[in-house]
Amino acid sequence: MEIIRVKDYAAMSEAASTFLIERINRLDNPKLGLATGSTPEGLYKNIIEKHKQGDVSFKNVKSFNLDEYVGLEKNDPNSYYFFMKDKLFDHVDISLDNVRVPNGVAADLQQECQDHEEAIKAAGGIDVQLLGIGANGHIGFNEPGTPFTSKTQVVNLDESTIQANSRFFNTIEEVPTQAISMGIDTIMNSKEILLLISGESKAEALAKLVSGEVTEEVPASVLNNHPNVTVIADEAAFSVVDGK
């Protein structure tokens, strides 16, 4: 695991965009695993600017999103499909035919999970999987206690996750309590993983990750077992590690 320490969120976003653009430009047909939430927004913003400058193209990119809320339509402003279009897809030259976000309103959610797995396999696997981390150590929506052998599945969200995500909704009652999420085994099958960590709220999670102890109670700790992980974290995220 390579850990890159940067000053702040802006520096993390800049380093992450440089990293991802290098991979996109090097690979003939890049397959990216993409994440949502506030952590990667700066990365996506930088990539859009680089795309406008002609530094990167998404014409040959296929993308697979980590997760989607159960019960939200694609056009719901809080859906992750809407997020991806708003924050990235609508601003770069990616074909929406090459985009796969789990369908949270599928008639058969179990089949949708299986279809997501099959689509990733059919594409030849994910080259670079982008991740954030939850305050409780979750990756994707794989909450503490999720088996490391898990594949894409319907998950129940922890109360802490619901509380954290409530800032995006009018009331906490509106926050979905379930999601479709790539499983931990699905994530670990990616050829390369890029984990972004920013802010003091994620400092405990980073400290547990770098401790090296691998436990299902800290889902992100499994990344210690992957051969090709890069972590980019800012100073605030290191506050617990530093003992501040």
C-alpha cells in the first residue's frame, strides 16, 4: 500500500486527478470503478477541466459505479446516477452506453446485483477502482461486519451512514435505508485501487487502516491484502495517526 500525504482537500483532488488521467491515457480501453459522495467531487471537477483542455478523453472508457440507493429513480437528484451525470458524465465525452450504475428500482434487485457482477466480468474486470472511506471504515456501502467474500448485493445501511448522508436530503426520513453495493470481493478483484481520504471526520478510519490489522469490523482494512493500492490523504485525515 502506497500512502501519499498531501496538504488539504484541493491537493488531494489534484493528485488524484493526475493519477487517474495517467491511467486513462495509458490504457487502451480503461475500465473504471467510480465512487460518489463529497470526497471525489474535486477529482471530477479537475478531470472535467483537463478534458476541456484536451488532456484526457473518455471515448474508450467503461465505468461501473460502486453503489446506488434502493428506491431512487435515475432522475432523482439524490440518486447516484444523477450525481454521476451532474458531476462528470455530462461534461466529458463518455458514452452513456459504456456507463453502468446499479438500478435501485429494478423489479428484481437480486438479479440486478448479479447483472452488475456479470457486466464487470464481461468487460474484463476493473482496471482502477476509486474509493472513499466512511467514518466507520466502510467502503462502497459495505458496512462493518460485511464478509470479505461478499459480491454485489443489497445492503442495509448503518444508522451512522444514514446520519452522515442525511445532509443531502431535506429530512432524515427521506434517506434510503438500503443500497445496492459492489461487494468487498468485487472491489478486491480490481487490478488497482485508489483510496481518497480527507478531513478529521475520517481520521479514525485512516488510523485503523494504517494500523495494518485486517478485520471485517473495519471493511477498508481488507485493502492491506491487495497488491496495488494507493491512498491519497490530507493532513486533517492524519490527525489521529499523528496523535493530534
